[in-house]
Amino acid sequence: MESLKELYRIGVGPSSSHTMGPRMAAECFLEKNPDAPFFRVTLFESLAATGKGHLTDWAVLSVLGEDKTEIVWKAEEKMVEHPNGMFFESLNANKEVVDSWKVYSVGGGAIREEGKHCSNVNPVYPLQNIASIMAHCEDKGITYWEYVEQCEGPEIWEFLREVWVVMEKALERGLDAEGVLPGSIGLRRQAKSYLRRTKLSSPDMQFTGLTTAYALAVSEENAAGGVIVTAPTCGSCGIIPASLKYLKDLYELKENDIVRALATAGLFGNVIKTNASISGAEVGCQGEVGSACAMACAAATQLMGGTLRQIEYSAEMGLEHHLGLTCDPVDGLVQIPCIERNACAATRALARAQMSILSDGSHRISFDEVVTVMKETGHDLPSLYRETSNGGLAKAYTARCSCKC
């Protein structure tokens, strides 16, 4: 498995796979062809279907130049290795092809050149599933976060501190911001009003109110194109910050507690990324929100004093109970149902952490088995439920708008 630096990426929203990945690919291609007078970029399947709502064209044009780049949209056409396919071409003055490159945006802001299936070119973690990692930790008497330090080195803590700073700043901006989010559906920001009402509400509303406000804040920042951290994606970026912020204030936690929790969360996310997928276009939203919920479960359970097995159990529940979750963004925007879905998953993560703490950590289905099932389920989902905006809630919204017209 790769470093957590490849999982937690600091960048701008609204989509890690549709904005951050294509931008990175464009930067790589420009580096190879710095003097090309013209470019042509063809976007396929999911990138073409929801690319305009996800600002894919803006991400590419901002790098290659709007006046010298043609974007070709081919939503009905597939590339062979992933639904988020891109074909870059550099052209000479006569518009003849000089160089070309096939590449995929595989989730979480990562890209992969066609034909290069192995993402672990420079593996950091020798163990690739939670069962073997847990056995190693039990044998050595160490925690998950200590295993991360063992593999990454002490320099990982400086990186994770920066990750937490960016998460907190996004949360603070989101709680202060008001107005309508950019895009076609006129969705208003709600984090600030949720926080205000929570402060005026009864004690029994504080958990749901605060966690919801925090998750909405970060997700709304992402939808507005703000700076966030992929955790593990832009579309699921509000779940971990919301969970950690709530526990930080509740238990008066120190920074070291938070970054160690981020390390454990990242370890579980890395296992999912390596053995399944965190790409909504490939496996549906179970790969984004489901993965983020599992990561938040692991982090929260550790902060509550959970054992290795209780942490694994919590993460297993977080992913298991998102199996089959579809990716059906309304009008191709990372807004409905994405923003509310982050809030629901954040509250679920904290509840599952409590449930695992109340247990002895024993259960019948392992985290690794759920990861395998998630991958199989995602591949069995019809493509219209994997970030194309052709099915589910997106279809219902489009049909309703058509009737009004």
C-alpha cells in the first residue's frame, strides 16, 4: 500500500475524481508538451456525463488554456480500465496530432496511466489487509497508529498535522458562510443556521445538531470549490472532520490525539483503496461515503479508548451498512444528495463507535470481507447508479423539472 500522503490530498473541490484528478493529468501532459500550440482533451463515460457539473472542463482548461484547448464530451463511450477515462492530445499549428496520452482519474485525486494497473509503485506498507495488520499489531503490542508510524516514519505526523489544520479551517469557513452554492439547482448553505439552532436547542439535540452542522460546513465548502482534504474523496470530505471536531470538543482532546486518529482512519481507508475502490464512478457512493464512514468509525473508536478488535468492528459496521449505496448526484453537482449524506454518515460513525465500545469486539463478518463485498457490489451496480446522473435521485429530479417545464 502507498503512503497516506496519497490518500489525504489537500486541494479544491468539488470533486477529487472529476476536478482534482483531471487537473493533475492536465498538468502532467502540459509538462510533456510545454510548447504545444493546441490541445484536445476527450472525456469519457462518467467524466463526460457529470463533468460539467463537477467542473472537469474548468479544471482542464485552467491548466492547458481556454483559448487553445478543445474539450470533447463522449458520455456514451467507454475506455477499457475505468469509467473516468481521459484522452489527451497535443496538436501542432495545423491541428495535427503530435503526442497523445490515455489516463484515468481513479478516485481521491489520483490518476493512473492506461496499462499501468499497479498503484503501489513505491509501497510503504508491507501488509495489505486489516486481518494481517491487526495480527501484527497484537503480536508486537502496538496500536494501529503506531503501525502507521512504523511504516511511514515520524515525518508522517507533520503531514497529518497539516491535514488537520486544513480540515479545521474548511469547517470554520463553512460555519461562517451563507448564501447559495454555485450551480444550477440553487441550493442554500445550511451549516451556519444548523449551528445557531443547535445552540438554542435542548441538550439531547446537541450530538445530532453539532455533528450535522460540522459535516455540512465542510461539504458545503467543497461544493463551493473551497480548499478541503480528500478523506478519502472530495464528495465525502465532511465526515471525518465532523466526527473528530465533535469528539475533540467533547473530550477536550489534544492535537496528538487527533493526528493519531487520522493515521488510524487513513490506514483503514488505504486498505479499501488498495483492495476495492474509493471511486464513485467505479463502485458507487459506497466507495466514497461508505469508506469515509468506516474511516471515521475507526478514528472515533480509537479516541474512545477502543481495542484493536473494537476499532476493526466499528469500521466494519461503517462500511457494511453503506453497501449498495448509489452515486446519483442531481444535475451532476456534488450537492444533492452528497452534502446531507456526509452529515448522516458522520452521525452514524459516532453511533457505531459507541456500539463497538459497548461490545467485546467480536463479530462474524470481518472488515476485509466487507471490503471484498463492496467491490463486487459496486461492479454489479448498473452504470446509471455510478456517477452518471442518469439514475436514482438525479433521474427523479430531472423528471420533475421536465414536468414543470
